[in-house]
Amino acid sequence: MHKVIYDTDPGVDDAMALLFLHRHPEIDLIGITTIFGNASIETTTRNALFLKQEWNIAAPVAKGANVTIDPSRHERPWPTFVHGDNGLGNMPGVPDKIDLPVDPRPAHRFIIETVRANPGEVTLVAVGRMTNLALALQEDPEIAGLVKAVVIMGGNFYVPGNVSPVAEANIHGDPEAADIVMTAPWKVVVIGLDVTAITTMSRSYMRDMAEKGDKAVKQLDELSQFYIDFYKHAVEDGMMVHDSCAAVYVVAPELFTTITGGVRVVCGGIADGQTVIKPDGRRFPPGDWDGLPSQIVATGIESDKVLSLIRETLLRA
Ligand code: BDR
Ligand code: CA
């Protein structure tokens, strides 16, 4: 069993990954921590609580950061054109407030205390900005040695970005936090656009799952329609299932090809938020990648098998 804390900014693709983590038989979802990004922290936390309630998820929800780790960074408008005004693709019927308790701790402290209570056992699956993870490391650096693995959706190495020519949204949203996470002495697996942008689910594949699935899968289909429309420019009648790729890695790493090396994040300038790996074995003059932990970066994926595993898992009601 993989004990997972899911750090998320729901978010349409976040919602699919949440259902995957909830339904996969080898995953024990022990916490959901929220982060701002696809919408404000109030909205992403409300959405996490909404999905928890609708899908009967036992894991507690802890509310996370609402500003970047360097608070002097300017916030841009929420990407409502991607995830809708309510963060769930403008799905109707999402109440303003959900009548469920939120964990009293801020997300980063929830992470620290849960990791300390389960030493060596917790996998952090982080699919939004890395702010909560960086705050946890700053407050308690020893957790790096107590976490089993950190699997993140973010970054891009040998393909273009999606919010700038060189940067991906989750990393670009808080580059300083991402650099802290990548360079800490824990095992990070980076599932970036190199693999998620080629893992696309068509509208008809989603619809077919909805027809065979229960209420939760039908809701996923409903809330995905706006997001599929957004992807018109890049995908033929379908959507990139970014966050689910990170969730799938936890149980099926054999579906990915990877390289290893030190990873840094560019902070500032025209390449703000760019992720750069120094592949192990390549020699360069002394520089900013020296002495870093060797992290795992996905460069290839068996997309069809990933989609099949998502389908099979979501249909396990
Ligand atoms: C990432 O950004 C968000 O819009 C998605 O939820 C995903 O985590 C893709 O760049
Ligand atoms: Ca996300």
C-alpha cells in the first residue's frame, strides 16, 4: 500500500487524479492538502471539500498557502479560461460553502506531522504550485529524510512550456518554492509536460467512461467539458490529463522512461520558472548543479497504457 498525501489545486485534471488516488486499491489516501493556482485558495479548498463530500472520501482536507513563498512576487489573474470561474469547469451545482470540517492545521504543518507519524512511508503527490512542500521543508528540514518519495506534476525539460515558451504553470506559479523542492535531499520524481502533454484523453473516451461509470465518473465528464473546449488549440477534441500522470506513476512507474540528475529552477528573468536538469554522467565546468541530489525526471510515457489504467481505476466503484 502506498500512503499518499495529495497536494492539489482542483482544478479539472486535479479532480480526475483525486478520483484515481481514491479508487486505486494499492493507494491509501491519507490526506488532501490544497494550494492556490488554478483558482484562489478559498476556491480550491472549497472544491476539494466538495469532491470529498460527493465522492465519500475519508481523507481530511487541510488548507494551504495563498501566496508564493517569496511574497513579493506579483499574482496574475486566475486561469479561469482553463478551469472555469469555479475551478471545476463551471460545473453547475457547486455550493459556495461545503458543510464539512477543514483540518485545523495549515497544509504544510499537516504534511510535517503526518510524515513524522509515518516515517519512511508517505508519498507526496503534488500537482499544483510547490509552496506547501517548500514551507514544510523550511519549517522542518528533517522531513526530507522521512518522506518515501515526492511525485510532482510540473516542469518541462525537452519540450516547450505552457505558460511561457520555457515554463510550465505549476513551476512558473512559484519558482522559488519549486527550486527548494527539487534541490532538497529527498527523492523527487518530476512528471512534466514532456510526458503529460502527450497523454491526452478524447471527449468520446471520457464520455464512454461516464456511461459505464457511477455518479463520480459522470461528474468528471461534466466538469471536463469546459477544459476540453479550452484544449481546442492543442488537442483534437480531448484534454491533457496532466495530474493523473503523476498519480499513475505512484503505482505504475514501469509505464515511464526516466533520466536522473540534479534539477534547478530558474527564478527571474525571461526564463522565469524554467526547469533544467544536469543529466548524471554529463560533465560540465563547476556550476549551479554541483552537489545536488540526483532526482528522477520522466522523459517518456506509454500513454495508452496510462489511459487504460486511469479508466480501469475510475470504473472500480
Ligand atoms: C498543471 O497546471 C494546472 O493547470 C493543471 O492542474 C496541472 O497541474 C499543468 O501545467
Ligand atoms: Ca493541478
